[in-house]
Amino acid sequence: MTPRTRSSWLGGALLAAGLLGSATPAGAAELTTSQTTAKRGCIDRLAADGARGTTRTAYTATATGLVHARLTGAKGSDWDLAIFDARTRERVAGSASFGSKELAEGFVSKGQRLTIQACRLSGNGKATLTTSSKRLGLPAGPAEPIKVVEVRTPQDGDKARLQQLDLDLTEHADEDGVEVVLHSSAEERKLRAAGFLFTVKIPDLQARDRANRRLDARYAKRNGDGARAAQAADGMPSGSTSYRKLADVQNALKQLVAERPDLVRPITMPLPSLEGRPVEGVEITSPTGNRDAKPVFFQMGVHHAREWPAAELPLEFAFDLVRSYGKEDRTTRLVDATRTIVVPVINPDGYNLSTLAPDDSTSGFAYKRRNCRIKDGATPAANECGMSANRNRGTDPNRNYGGLWGGNGASSSPTSDTYRGAAPFSEPETQNVQRVVSANQVTTLITNHTYGNLVLRPPGLRSQGPAPDEEVYRALGKSMTDNNGYVNQLSYELYDTSGTTEDWSYFATGGLGFTFESGPDEFHPPYEEVVGMYRGTGAQAGKGNREAYFAALENTANAERHSVLAGASTPGATLRLKKSFATSTSKLINAGEATGSVLTFPDVLETTMTVPADGRYEWHVNPSTRPIVPGGRVPNGPPTAGRDIRNTKMTVPGGGQETTANVEDFPVTIAPTDDNGLIRASIQHPAMQNKNLNLKLLRRVNGSLVEIARSTNGPNLAEELRVVNPPAGEYVVRVINVTAVDPSFTGKIEFASPEPPESWRMTCEVDGRVLETRDVVVNRGERVGADICPVARTEQPGATQNGTTPGGTTPTSPTTPGTGTVTTGPFRLAIAADRRRLKRALARGFRVRVRCGRSCTLRTKVQVDAATGRRYGLTRRTAAVKVGGAQTVRTPAGRRTYTVRFTKKAARRLRRARSLRFTVVVTASGENAAARTARKTLRLR
């Protein structure tokens, strides 16, 4: 074998099937070929020598560290890649994406013998493999145990002060405390030095992890094979009995597509991860296709690498929908009425490291939280993210979304586990979600996390107060927590966060988004507990997150919770909704010279649909006015007069307590005749050491003051709160002295009139030409009629005998919805068709009955939409494709019945379909009359 460099233990490329290859230097690339295709993937086990479609080679690790193998095949091909321990035959790493861009990366020990295996499932038989390796770089001396502690935060401002220590806060919190992960004794000393009291909950997280994995092995053994587990009422729908690695998640997505291609469409997010992995998911609906105007439910998981159940739960829901379709009425109805997008792993690089890392202290990656952004603006080198020195590097994707980015609850320090990143949407993980949400009408969204047994709704910042849709939000949250037993609460009631998923998605689109924090006390507990999370335990047995997700899907289908546009248009036309606007960040905190400034960036929402063959459409959309817009209505009166404020008494520091000695109140009255879209209160004070004043807005309800919003930015920072649509009533703006010896401040209480409603810009396009543009305003729960570029309903004046107007255009008429009838003057055309079973119709055809108002010649064709045609290999185009028809029929006035047949090719290809939606198109021409066309859409099963 060729000599290896000192830091390399893997090199080379795979050769012909079943042959061993020689090693080449790390980073080298060679061509690997497979003359045949494998019948199944090859990531689960080592294949036998000479196995069909499989190539492999052997290597020995020369150091303890990371092995990295990347395979790139031709476009349209599908390869899988895996690395195995040659002695135990257990997988070390794997990759099984939808295509042929594979990256297998895992942890190995010095001297470990490895076998790299690739298999070609489809497409071109040639691919390139690049390999590299790197030492882990272990820290000197024995590693310290990782602890979980519960930190007491009983007073106002304690949580904000704790966040400023840049420790690893969990989502397990209540009014009196927050659980925190301490990765070192230095962090423990920092916590003590800040004066916080804490109780140790888990003294050694790695030891707990090892114990949990032993429990997992026993659970898997007890529940036997996956098929038996899937049939059990208390098992996972897929039959899974253990946590999936990244390659297993990818394989499960492929399995879903293979099981029901009529229901499941593969999805690859627009951008690869920082390490070059495709980010993948599935879309589930019947029939598949993304231009059908249905409302969208977006389920996602694993923003945070260590939260393994966050991948399992949405993936199992996808299996549930697919395997229950046609068997459960509710599932069938909801799958038909909605589109569900499931992306189990948003952060594949981090998840791969966390799930493959040893459960001891050698790497610390089992509890990695963030992505692989080692240096702002730079792409990490191969294996760089997995080096021990980079354990505390990376951006927290769930602090990187643009809405309210840069505020409380996110860190500006690159070493913090809540590092917000260099800029709003600086990371590919968040850009992917932004693009998917912006290009679909996502009316319901769930992002899955662990832990805390919480269902959180926006906003994340207490200074914003409850969302404009709080009543709807709270009710939907309750419908979910009634099933899983979690706490239904505002996100800021946990603690302040900024730059989170729903704080952008909700305020930018109006779609209702939630965070699920599943599980009571661990990031990745024993797998049996994950099964319990999904199926429910105790009082929630038989419900759990499964029923909570179904409640979210019911909400997606409920038009009262979003908006509907409906009307007439040209069959086959493309309708487009678009809205462009600027999204604002928070006032930046701890951003050097930029502290206190607000950034804006362009946001664009753009979705399309195709008008059905009958010329009538119904489009389920989000409201046209964003929730962030104050008011969104025409003012009904003047705004309340604002005022300047300043301290008029010497309050004393109270550590967050609210006694008359510690606070100063400023009463405000909003009269019934006032109409405010916004109330804003702010204070500034001279920067002094540890000067901390907080700000609150309270409203008097039934004689008591109730908190509406609160700003707690921390020492030496200005405070501001902002609440939209404040109702009439008595309010108090309260300034709270937390630590300020000098309590002086100045500030303002301001009001603003409602801003006008926003509109969707709607266009109708045919063959790339825009025929009509209009603006449409629609509110939540409204159904608005919006006819746009409809075909003419009557003959145009001056039509000549050949059916053209003097201007040379051909008059057309719309198909009356559901009847297949066209009427213009004395010439009537109507069609009807029998509804045979699909299998019989494909074999023998079906009968069509046509009625003409006068003697006519009939030409008939059967067509399916482009998505269906591509799915079954009938076309590669983006237009509808003909799949059948009948001979030309000449008939006198009256009724004529004849047989329509599918083409041989279409009948052969469509046999795989469980159901088929197609359109019968009949064109009638008569003497001295313009041709008329009628359409009838059928669905056969």
C-alpha cells in the first residue's frame, strides 16, 4: 500500500464491485464504478463479496479521530455510502441521501480496521470519492464531567442576568428556576461568582448517557423486529425501536417515498449544510404536487444537534400519515385536504456528530447544540467541525432567524451556545427554512425541540407583549396540550429569546407557529420515553404528540384559522401571490458600536398555483396583512396623546422587587374614542457601572394591574417595549430600579395610529405572459372572491362565421364548475362520464356521454397534470400530458355515448397508481359555429 501521511488513516477510492482498492493520500479523489444497480440500500450491513451494485475497500486507522468520505455521482443517480468496522461489522458512519451527494463521517480509534462500501441504486454507474481524516485533538488531562443544574431565579430580572453569563441554558424552566448545562468547573465558578444558587440535577451527563444507551439496547431486544413493533398499538408507526443516526433518517425518508409514491414526494432544501450535506424531507398529500393551493403544515426537527427526539417525532408522524392513509377516515381526509412538509433534521452536520460521538468525555460532541460554523463567513474544512478545540464553536440556528434578531436571549459571543451568528439569516439552516416558508402558504408550523414538556407560542420577547392573534394562538395551543399534557404558554414566559423560528415566520407571514419542547428532563432520554412522547403515557395514554400533531393538522385544514381566495380564472393558468417588505431586527445588544441600532433586510413571500381544468380555483393562504403591522386597518379615531417621562423621585435598588420604594409609575389612559395601532414606551439613562432599570406596561383589569409587556435588557442598556393594538382602558408604565444607585432616566410614552392593511399582489400568467394583476386584501378567517383573467362567458359582439372577432381573437367560454357544460347562444355542449374502478378503466376504457345543441363533430382527449405525468414517467415537461382519447365522432343534435380509452403506454405506467385524477376534454365544432370545449375532472380509485 502507498505510504500514509502521519495524520491520515483513510484514503483512496472504491473500485469495481467486490474488489479491494489500494489507499491513496488523504484528500485524493478517484473514480468508483458499479456496472449494476443494487436492489436495496447498503448502509445497514456489509454486503457479501461481489454483491450486485456494491463496491468496497479496506483501510486501517492510524490515529484516534474522525474519518470523512465524500462521494459525488452524476446528476439523477442515487448512491449510498457507509463505513464499517471490519471486525465487528458495525457501521461507523453512513450517508443515504435522495441523490448521489454523500458524506459519511464518524469517530474511529487508532488501529481500527475499516471497510468503506458504496452502492448504486439508480442512474449513472460512475462516481467520485474523496477521503480525508484528522486527529481529534483531545484536551490535555482528564475530561471533566458535564453537569445539569437547576439555577434559582426567583426575582424579576434574574433570568436575564443568568442569560448574560453565556452559559448553556436548557428549555426546562419555570418562574423560580432554569436548568443549565455546565460543561466545566470554570462555568460552575462563573455561576457561583454571579451570586446564583443552584441544585445539581444530573452530576455526570455522560454517565447518564451510557446508562440510557444500555436501556435502549434492552428495549430494542425486548420489542424484536420493526415490523412487529409497528403493529403494536403502543409502538412507533415505523416500527423503530432505537434512535436513528443521520443515515437512518435519510433511509427512512427514502422508504416513505418508495412505499407510497402517490402520496409522498421527496424534498431537498435549497441550500446544502456547511459541510455540504443535502438537507432533506418529504411532502405528503394526495395527489402529490406543490401547486395545488392546499394549506401547508410544516413539521421540522433538530435545530439543536443534541435533541435527538426532535428528529424521531416528526418522522414518525410522517410514517403515521402514510401508513394510516386509506385506513383511517380522519387521516385520509386531512392528507387529501392539506400538504404536510416534514424535514426531520434541519442541522444535519451537528446531528451527525452528536449521534455518532462516543458517550464518554473524549469529544463532548454528544451534547453539541449548534451548527458547524467555526468562523463567521467561512466554510469549515473537512473534519474541522469535529475537532475537540471547536466543541464550543458554531451558530445557534434557533437564534439566527431575522425577525427580532440580535435582542435579548441570544448571545453576541461566538463561544456561547446561544450565539446568534454574524447577521440575520447568516446560516444555511435558517435560510432553508426561510425559503420554504416564503414559497409555500404555511398556515401551521411546528419546530420540535427537547426538553421541558412545553408548547411555546410567540413572541419570544416579553417587551413585545402577547401576539395580535393571541386568542387564536392560545386556543390552538390548548387543543394540542390537551393531548400531550404539556404546558401551553407564551415563549417569553420561559425566558426571553430572539431570532427564533416562529418570531420570524409568524410576524412575516401570519402562519401560526409553535415550538414543542418534548420530554421532562433530558435532551435524548431512553428511546422508550420517546415512544411515550409520541403515543402518550398516563392520563395522555393513546394521545401524546401524535394527537397534538393531528390537532395542528386539523388547524391547517380549518379555513377559519387562515384565509381563502376563490374565483374564476383561465384553466391551466399560473396564479401568483407576492409580497415584498423589509423585516426589522431587535435593537442590537452587545454589538460594539452598533449596539442600540436596528437592522432591516428585504423579505419576499411568493407562492404559485395552477388553475384547475374547470376554471374555478380555491386558494388557502395566510392573511395579507402581517401581524407585525400595527393595526392593519383604517383608523376610527385619533391616537392617544403621548408624553415625555423622567424620574421624579429617588427610587432605591430592589433587585427586581416592586415596592413603592423601588418603582416609579406613570399612569396612561386610552379613551374609547382613541384608535391606536401601537403603544411604545422607552427609557434611557446615563451609562454607569451596573446601572440596571427595567420597564413594564400594566393594564388595569377588574381593579388589579396585569402585566402586558416587560423590557429587561440588562445593566447600562436602554429599555423599550412595544405593544400593537392596545384596547381602551387604564394603563401604567412602570420603571423598576433593579441595581441603580443613581435612578435618573428620561423616556417617552408614544402612540401611533393604525397602519393601513397590506395586500397580496396577485397575477395571472399564461405561457409566461402576465394577463392581469390585482391587489387583494384578505383577513384571517375571511373568504374573498377574486376572479382574475377568466375566459369570456359569452360570444364577443361581431363574431364572424369562422368563430373569430374582427380583432382576430377566438372567443372562449368557461366550463361551469362540476357540470362539464358550456353554453353560448343556441350551441350547448355537455359531457358526463361513468365512474368505473381505475383498474378496469385502464384496461377497458370508460364511457362518455355528450349532448350537443346542434349537429357537431366531437374530438376527445384525456389528460393528467404535469406532476402526475412526471411521477409515472409519461412526460418531462411542465405542461399537462395526454394519456388517452377517442376517435372523432360526428353526431346530430342530441345525446351521443361512446368509449374513451387510455393509451397503451399510459395504461401500463398508471397501473401503479392507487388513485388517479384526470380530465376529459371534449371539443365540439359545428357548421357556422365557433368551436366549444368542455371539461370533466374525474378521480378513480
